[in-house]
Amino acid sequence: MSRQVTPTATRRSFVKATTLTGVAALAAAAGGGSLFGCAKEEAPQEPAVGGAGAETDAPVSAAAAPAQAYVPEEGEVKWGTCTHWGCGSGYCPMRFHVKDNTITYVESDNTGTPEFGGTQARACLRGRSIRRWLNHPDRLTSPMKRVGKRGEGKFEEISWDEAIDLFYSELKRVIDTYGNEAVYSAFSSTVEERPFERLCGFIGGRLGHYGTDSLGQLMLSICHMYGYTGLFGSALSEAANSDLVVMFGNDPATTRMSGGSGCYDLARVREAGARIVNIDYRLNESSSGHPEEWLPIRSGTDGALASAIAYVLITEGFVDEGFVNKYSIGYDETTMPEGMPEHSSYKDYILGTGYDMVPKTPEWASPITQIPVEKITELARAIGNAKAAFIVQGWGPQRHSNGENANRAIAALTLISGHIGRAGTNNGMREPYRSGSLPSNIIVPSVPNPVEASISMISMVDAIDHGETMTAVADGVQGKDKLDVGIKFLVCDATNILNQRGDFNRTHDVLCDESKCEFIVVNDLFLSPTARYADLLFPDITKHERTAVSNTVSAGDFGGYIVNEKVVDPSFQRRSFYDVCTEVADRFGVKDQFTEGHSLDEWQRVIWENTQESAPSLPSFDEALKQGVIREETPYPPAFQAYFDDPETNRLLTPSGKIELFSTTIYGIANAWEVGEKDVISPIPVYDPGFESYEDLSEEYPLYLSGWHPKNRIHSTFANIDVLDQSTRHQLWINPIDAKTRGIQTGDQVKVRSPRGEVLIEARVTPRIMPGIVGMQEGTWHDADMDGDRVDKGGNINTLCSGRLSPLAKHNPSNSIIVQVEKR
């Protein structure tokens, strides 16, 4: 029988007893000031409100009086986690009250111990709403196959045997017809196991991928300056030893708001008394309501500001050139690599004696950045005069079409100012993930991929559309000169990847052409926008429905792990994707190699016990299960301290072993690759506007749009939790000057249109965003009639974003969007 998947009364009755009431319930559960970061053990932990039978159809008001405190029913209390580590530097520990295989109540960490200062890793509202997510009535319950057109979301339930047979037969058909290069596993940031990729290792391989959604441009450009050891910087807690903190597009209160991570560290830095300057196109949550200085900047011009600061530092004598030349190459002509053109050093670019022959003065940068000349000069002198300046960038600046140059331009300031490699300083990158004794969250071991070719993970849609024409020099193909075939078999494991890629309308058109990608498998919890394009759909389980080992959030000098048995058993016909792949492996005749005799739960014990050989301080796995949370000290020295203490012994992983302000590798790429109009691949950190920059604004598209991470979602995860939607409304921020000319007031519905699509969204008129710039959160679920007007009523920013890739890293320029905004 065919059906559109929608909530049913039977399934809703299953979860009705476990839902919380509205926003007021969540806010009350947070315990006031303990919404984010850590709290001391003696701080009161208010219980959640609502509880059994509390669901109501009445409107919810954020100002409503809180309900009576809920007293949990008797039952087991089990450790578990939030759903996603991407909002901080690990998972928040959660305590689940369980009765009759039902989660009745969830509370945050309340077990701070004296050896860690009594701190508790308190979860944010997302973690505290986990029960609604786990018990959501719209969760998938059984395997299904598509019966309508791709994207319609019409499926019929099938048996597990039929589902496994279909998975196996289609995968084998594609491999036999096109070869293993036609098979692709979409990158997932919500699960670590990736069993399908392991399976492919035993049946001939798959097309590989490189990079990440989060920091792909930075990862694949800063490695040429620092080596891969420079991908992360000092812990944010190190900034407590600074007298000046300069933050480029960094907002820990939003992107690291999980308990005990960067938001907590920033609070401690604030208490230590450092001056904090926050450079952003909007007054973000880390600065709003605090004494930090907001330095508004035109979105996408961070590289110009960094270059102008460098000009002041150099021309006013703040640079110790002997120090810089000792630890780097390419600063000036004396350390340029042999055979390079004259006047092509970093200093030549900044002073205007090379490249475009334009001095990068504050007067040059001011009309680009919209920052007054005196502000640029004052900030540069503050950096030069600081005893220890902590310069850090978030991952927003590198998500522009010029991000590869911008992130290196910011990082270069740490070297030339001397604020690197010692207490209170940083290398310009974000804080690291500190996992303690275990290298990371425990996952099923990976195996070598027999297919050598790989693509940027952001170019997946291109590889479906025209993969057979993609080359190394034009499209960033790695491992071979040219792909032989496009992607014909796509697996999306616990990822809403289509919702999170630029130019959704184009993605829809490509996927609906079944001559391109012939079969799509999706494993997920919900019928997400990505799942609607599946040919075969599996109902996944969560970490709470199996044994799991996860990194807990880290802050200050502590971190650790959460080790949990199943909080509840899986309901309905849900199964782990590891079990699914095990059955497919059996049909291929490689089950023994795939499992090595272990279930998914058993792998957790095996890897833990193997790790104990090198980390004997870890408790036994059985003891860890009893403890639930294992805390460890994870001290982290200032970034590059070892290198600056002894550069010969601690050489960097660059060709020269030093910091490379001039990269010969990038120089070679720039001369060999094919690039598009306005694409700039530069061996030194420069400012270039990039494609679709503010220079491309016009009468048709007069405003510049950028996005940021939401506080009520983790990308698109939790987008279907109603109370979280009400806690942080999805709105387009627009400055009063731009709103007035359009007759827009807060609360109005507005149309936002780019060259690629149109969305509807509520307006928020606020001076917290610069004139000429508009902004919205990313991650809402796409919601449009794709056979009709295609106007996205969900307000998904990726309907507006470009699908064009950055020139060097071939990653997403999702913060570079020209738009028009009109009142509906």
C-alpha cells in the first residue's frame, strides 16, 4: 500500500506521556543562569517541568508562568548524551530516568567533583529537549521503498528481508555495471560509525571524499601555511592569560554553547579582565549584553582588515623581523624560496611593492570593510602594544568565496605581531577538541578504500550531475586525473545533506533525473528533506538505543567520556545501520571480515580495551559503564609552543618545516589549475573579494546575505522540535535603514530572493546588523512546492546559496550571497 508518511494517532499515543510542555518548561528546566557552560556543584539544579500527560494544544508563550515542578516517577537512572557533538567540543552528559522502556524525565549533569573544581557540564536547551526528539511521533518505524516521484516523499512499508535484498541487488548491479567509483557515501556529522564505508572496503571500495562542511576551506588552505598540526589553536581558556582578545567571526555563545565548552571558557576570560574585541557583521550572542567591543565589518572582508592591520604593524615598527624570519619563510625577500618571482613576498603585498602595487593602508581597507580608518589603526596599535594578544577566528570567515585567503590573512597577524607560541597567545585558529586518553568518539574501525579517487565532499552534486567530466585541475579530483563515471549509487547515513548544500533547486533537479544517480539509500530517524529523495529508506536508532562511548564536552583543563549502555531498547522495527550493513555484507560473502565477530555494542568494548594498553589510567570497560561519566584532566599548551621553543626538533609538517607565509605548493597549484572568473589562488595571504561579493551588488540584488548557526538547532537536527522553534524564532535580521526603505517592520513576512531561489521568512528589524547586510540562521528544513512556484516557506538559506565551489579547497562559499528583500 502507498502512503505519504505523516504522524498517526497510534504513534502519537506512544509518546504522549513523555513530552514536555512549551518553551517555559524548557527555560525553567535550564535553571536560569546555567543555560550554557558550566555551573558549580553547589549551584541549584531546578528540575524540568511538565511531564506525563503534559502535552497541550494551547498556544505557548515565552512569558507564561512556569508549571509546577515535575517529580520523576521511580525507575532507573542511566547516563547518556545529547545527540550531537557538533555544537561544542564534545557531547553533554545527560541523566535519563527510564521506566518500562520509556524515558520519563531527562536532567543535565549534576555530578561535579572536587578534583575538577566542582564544575558540571550543564546542557543547553537542545540537550534538555532530547526527550521530544527521541520520542518524536514522526520518527520512522519501518523500512520503506519509494512509490512516487523522487522528492515527493511517497513510500510504502516493506519487510526487512525485502529491504536488505533491494539494497544488496542494486548495489551489486551498479558495481557490476559501472565499477566501484560509481558508489558514494555521503558525509555524516551526526554519526561516527559509517558502517557502509567499512563495508565498501571489502567489496571493492567507493569514491572517496575529503574535507568537511564545517571548516573545509580552512582545513585545505591553512595546512599549506602551518601543516595539519595547525588546524586548531590554543584552548580558549588560554585567553585568560591575555590582555587583549581579538575575535574574527567567532561566537562561542552560539557555536560552543554546550555545557562546559567554549562558552564557559569565554566567561572565565571575561572575568580575568582581558579587553575583548568582537569583529562580526552582527552583534552576536557572545558580545550582546556583555562589555565586549563590537567592531562591525562588512561580511566577507576580514582579509582586507587583517591586511590593513598588518600594514600598521609593519610600518610603525611593531614587527620583529628577525623573529618572523627565524620561524617562517616568505615574509620578505630574504626568506623567499628559490626560483620565485621578485617582489612576491608577504611584505611586498602589504606595502604595495609587489602584486597589485597597492599599499594595504587603513585608508585602502576602510571603504571595503566599512570600518573607520581610526578604528583600524587603533586596533592594530592595540595588538602591537599588547603583552599577550589572543587572536582567534571562527569558521564563518572561511565560508566565503574568498575564505581560503581570508583565514590565512588572519592567522598571519599572530606571527608578525609576535603573539604566538607562548602563554596567552594563539595561532589564529579555533580551540581544539580535547578527547583525553581515547583519540575520539569510539567508532567501528575503518578499512582501506581500494578506490583511489576522491572528491571534495561539497562537490557531490556535481559528481552526480557530470562526474565523468570532472578533473583534478578543474574540479579538485584527488587520486587520479579524471573521474571515469559519475555517482550512480548514493548512501546518506544519518545526514540531511541535501538540505545543507547550496542551491537546493539545482540539487532537486539533478536528483530527480534518475538517469544520473540511479539509486539512493537513506538511513535516518525522520522523513527529512534528504530522506524524501530516497529510493530505499531505513529507520535508524540513536546512541541512546545502543551501547556508546562519546567524548564529553571539555572546558578549562578537563574533559572525558560518557559511557552508556542502552538507555532504552529500539522500538518498532528500527535497527542500527551497522546491522543493516552486516546483512548486506553477508549477501556479498564478506560478513566475517566486516564484523570480525563483533556486534556494534561489542566494538565499543573491544576498542576501549585496546586503548587501555596505551592508557592504563582508564578504568575497565565494565567499571566505566558503572561510572557513566569519566572525567580527565586535559591540559593543552599554547598553540605551537613546542615549535617556538625548539623549531629544529619540532619542525612543522610543511615542505620547509616552518610557517609558510609564501607556499610553494599553492604557487604550483595556482599555475596549474583551471579557475573561474574572480577565483583567486594565492601563495600568500591576500584580500580578494571573491565571486558573488559585495562588489556584485546591483539594483536587482542590492543586499548581501550571510548566515550563522542557530541556538535552537544543530544544523538541521532539532528543526522539527516545536518548542525549540519558539525559543529562537527563525527570522531575517535587517538593519532599520534597509527596513525603512522597504516598509518592513519586525514580524512582517518578507520574500528573500537570490539568483538561485526565493524563501519566505519573518523579519526582525534590529541595529544589531550592519546596513547593507541581512542575515539568517541556517538549518531550517526546506519546504516548497517543487512542481509549482518553488518558493521555500521553510526559509532555508541553502535555497539562496550558491553551489559554486571555492577555488582552492573546492568547498562551500555559503556566506557569500547577493539578495533582494521585499515585504510580502
